[in-house]
Amino acid sequence: MVTLEDVARHAGVSLATASRVLNGSSRQVGRAMRERVEKAAAELGYRTNVAAQTLARGASDVIGLVVHDLVDPYFAAIADGAMRAADARGHMVMVGTTHRDPEREIAYVSTLHAQRVRAVLIAGSRVTDAAVTDRLRAELGRYQETGGRVACVGQDLLGVATVAPANREGAADLARALAALGHTRFAVLAGPPHLVTAVDRRTGFAEALADLGLPEPQIVYGSFDRGGGYTAVQEVADATCVFAVNDVMAVGALAALRERGVRVPDDVSVAGFDDIATLRDLTPALSTVRLPLADMGARAVELALSGDHGDPPVVAGVEGRIVLRDSVRRLR
Amino acid sequence: MVTLEDVARHAGVSLATASRVLNGSSRQVGRAMRERVEKAAAELGYRTNVAAQTLARGASDVIGLVVHDLVDPYFAAIADGAMRAADARGHMVMVGTTHRDPEREIAYVSTLHAQRVRAVLIAGSRVTDAAVTDRLRAELGRYQETGGRVACVGQDLLGVATVAPANREGAADLARALAALGHTRFAVLAGPPHLVTAVDRRTGFAEALADLGLPEPQIVYGSFDRGGGYTAVQEVADATCVFAVNDVMAVGALAALRERGVRVPDDVSVAGFDDIATLRDLTPALSTVRLPLADMGARAVELALSGDHGDPPVVAGVEGRIVLRDSVRRLR
DNA sequence: CTGTTAGCGCCTTCAC
DNA sequence: GTGAAGGCGCTAACAG
């Protein structure tokens, strides 16, 4: 294993000089020496030992990212945006997937802290369980005390910089748009009651309907994935329009409806939330609320890395945009 | 920042003892001391400094993963499998995305080498450019010389342990299955001519047709993504069956056909390759060749981590399974 | 501009 | 079973 010292010796310069040319210091090095060092490094096949560098510098240039599930296109898109932004700033990204286990979220923060990553990004819905949230906050707090930066994509419940999609408002806008098409009897495939994202979207939707003087929607709980939509939609009684709180669930609902011979949008309209790119080729095309997922990931990187340590955490709201496509139909 | 030394002092033991308790050594430590150390660590909020540990041990427990694009469900699935396997072995995963730039692939290997990751996983098609491949091989070679482990998901062209999907054979099987339905005039949306995966699938398909005495398929090149399928299918002349060399391209093709009012499978049959889970709810359901993507990722982790340094690289073949769904139709 | 020299935090022989 | 001490590879003052 070739070390900096080997390179220095091979080039006939001091360790410090070799360090300065190979691992960007602010100091200048004379052209002649610089070239000798670079030549020696190339000849020897030198590779910086980042662990040693991190130890000496007291800071690494790795960013940690915690997501629920990379196979879920929602998180894949956020991760992609975050990784592009990280890359642009010269950072590598270390990823942990929790598969929706809040305990693992906490454990990952601890692990990433141990890795002394420069920043930790937490993406995904918070849970309504205050005790779990508090423990995550505490873990993040310990990390921040030692200089760690944190940003979250989701609800502003952690006391850290947050990219917060307007779930309530987006769902409310969607409700109004659907009502404007003449729908009055709605059902909501609401996902699990302990996921804040699901709850926000469900209540935003329901409140908007109430404001319009429309009847309460039928609420069907279930899991937050395709299967949840698939199962839940089968309990819908007589709605003319079904709102699934995310696109993946809507896809499950569409599949179940198709199997039962229910036509969309002729027999029932369906809408989702997120506007997942991979799902844009479904038939009928899914109406939804578009969230700029990749931007949100990139934004989180910026928030985490910018600002000074003492600053109060920034909360960046993100608006969803209603996209009406073929899966919904005008009733009157 | 709390260090091991702080913990040792707080517990009234030596640094060595604290180290043995907190960071699993093979040595035993008396029960009383162990408990004192653990208590002190908890009280102080100690977190191992992995950088220091890596430096001292000369080995990290991070695995590097290089993929083309996390938003592409193909890679998301492989990454998911790899991360689960890594996790089960106590490793974190550092991810780099190349967005199909072979130069970045090489650069990432270098970066991961600098990070002294325990193993590097490279997922994704090789390119036909031998010069680029040689440089990647060289970079991997340098890494391996210093004890790094490597595994690849794709073609066995790097001289490292490889999980190699049977692209040729899968495509050939598919061709035979489609021919058995009575199709004789085929078109292949072939992707780019420099991607080995695309080439293998195209040639496997064409060769099987030739063996059956059927006419040569029309070959249309393009990009390896949705847009590539969308564009390429518009140049298809008079085939009764279109084979897109991956599912995402097939989705693009379906979209273009739908827009032009061409019915699938009534007017033309369409098949893809990979069997991407997220795409299983398309209508018509896509016929394809199923690859166990998550398993492949997990397998790569195993291959990389197992075996001894001198061993010749293992090549693990992976078979695809034909899945015929509604997007193809029997002609006779 | 270049070299010398303490550490950075932890692991691991080696004695006790 | 426990402690003392050298060293892992690099950085960043500090001198020159």
C-alpha cells in the first residue's frame, strides 16, 4: 500500500510538500516540485487514504442519506437529486434504507455519526409516535453537537432544516379540482394512520371537501404501498372518485379495479399524489399532485451544508402542482 | 467530541480496556470493568470514530456501489438487494451514480479506493470500447492489489467476480417463445450499439430467429431508456412483434404506439426484458424476461466478500425466465 | 516556498 | 484480565 511518505521519498521532497500538492491545501507549491510529486504519485499508483485524512482534518466529505426504500420511486428520485447535488460539491453519499422501521432510522443516524459524515439527510414521512420522534431528535442532537449538519425531507418535526412538501395544501387543491369536475362522493385510500404524510394528505383533502360543503369522504386505511391501494380500494362503497394518498397506492387501486372490471374513469375516477415519473405511462394516465422530488433531494443537501452552526433551522416549503389526466372524468 | 480516552478516564480504566469493550476485540474483559465502561460511554454519549478505527485497523467496513442511475428501477432493484446483503453483514454502502458515463465509473473506483472501502460493486452494462474497459480494469487492479474486493453485475469482461445475467440466452428463449405464437416478422428496438447488454440481447434474439429459419428482424438503434423505445418504435416498418431490449424502452414504445392509435397486442405485439416490478401494472401487461434483480445485487455482495485474495474470479450465471403477458398475441 | 514535527482517535502487540 | 506505548497515514501549525 503506497503512502504519502512513499511518494514524498520517491520524489525527494518532504511529506508536507507532497501533501500540499496531492491533497489540495491552500498553500502554493513551486512548479518543479509539484510536477515531481505528481509524477511520483502516478508512478507509484498513490491513492489518498481518506480515513487518515478524515482523522487528521477532523471532517469527512461524505454525506449520509437515510431513506425508507430505494425501490420506491419516490425515494429513488429524492436520492438521485441529493446525489447529484452532493456530487457537485465533491461529496460521496452513504445510503441507509430503513424499510420503514423508525428504529433503523435512529440506528442509522448513530452509525453515520460514527462515520463522522459531514451531514445527514433524512428523507421520508415522520411517524405520529412522539416517543420515537423524540429519540430520533435526541440522536440527531448528539450528532449536531459535534458539528454534524442535518436536513430532513418531510415534516418539520425534528427541529432541523427541513424541505417540507405542502401535503395538506396539495391534497386540498386536488380536492377542489376534483370537486370542480362535479364529483361529490369521494373515498380516500388513506394509508396508515401513524404516517404523518398520509395523515396530512388525508386531512387536507377531507377539510377542503368540508369547506365546500360536500359530504365526508369514505376513509379506508391500509399500507402506504401498492398493496395498500390494491386492498383498500375494494372496500370503497359508492364513491365516484377515489383519492389514493400516493401514486404507488393509486397504481394498486387501478390494478384492483381493472381486475374487477370497473372502468376508470368511466365508472370511477382515481387520483394519486407525487407524480412519479416511472408511472407516467400508465393507462389511464394518473391524475396527481406533482412534487419536484429530485429538487427536494438537492435542496436538502443545500440546506444541510449551508448556514452556520448556531442558525435556527430553515424550513423550505415545497408546493405541489395539480396535474389532471385521463384517470379522472368530468361529471357534469 | 467525546473520545475513547474520555470514556476510559471517566470509567477509570485504561484506553485498551475501553477499546476492547466498546469496539469488539477478541479479548475478554471482566464483567465489572465492562459495565463501568459501557455506563461511561452511555453517559458521555460516545460514538466510535470510524475514521480512526479504519486507519488503525487498515480496513473499513463500508462497501462501495457504482450504478448508472438510481432512478432506473433496474438499478434501484439491484442496489436494494446489495444493500440488504451488505446490511446483513454489518456493512454500510456508499453509492456512486455514473449516469452512464464510463469515465465516471473509473473515477468512482478511484474515489472508493481512496475511501479504502472493503469492496467495490460495479453494476451495469460494459461498453464495447475496449480502451475504456481496459482502463477500468487497470483501476480495479490497483485497488485489488491493496486488498480490495471487487464484484461486477453484468458482463464478465473485467476479470473480477461477476454476476452475469444470461442476456443472449434469455433473448433467444424469448424469440423462440414469440415465434411459437406464430410471429415471423420481428423488429428489435436495439438500444445503443456500444452497450454490451443491448448487443447481447439483440444478437441472442436475432440468432434464435435465424436458427428457426425466420427472416432477419428489423434492427432500430437508439438510447437505452424510455425515450429510446419511444423514438425507435416509430421507425418500425411492418413487424407483427417488437422486442425492446429492456422494459423501460418497451414502455416508451407502448406510449408511442398508443399515441399513434396502434393497438397492442391486436395490431402489434410488444415484449421487453428485465421484468421491472414497478412496471407490472401497465396495460397491456408487458411480456418480458424476468431477471432476479435483487438477488443479483445480493449475490454480488457475497461474491465480493467471499473467497480468498488469490482465488480466480467466480462467474455466477443468472438465468432469465420468460414471462408472457397480454402485450403479445398468438397469431395462429 | 519548503521542511519539521506534533498530534488526530483508535488498535494491538507486548509486558505485567 | 489489564495497562502501557508505538504506530496507522495524513494535516496543519510552526520554523526556516
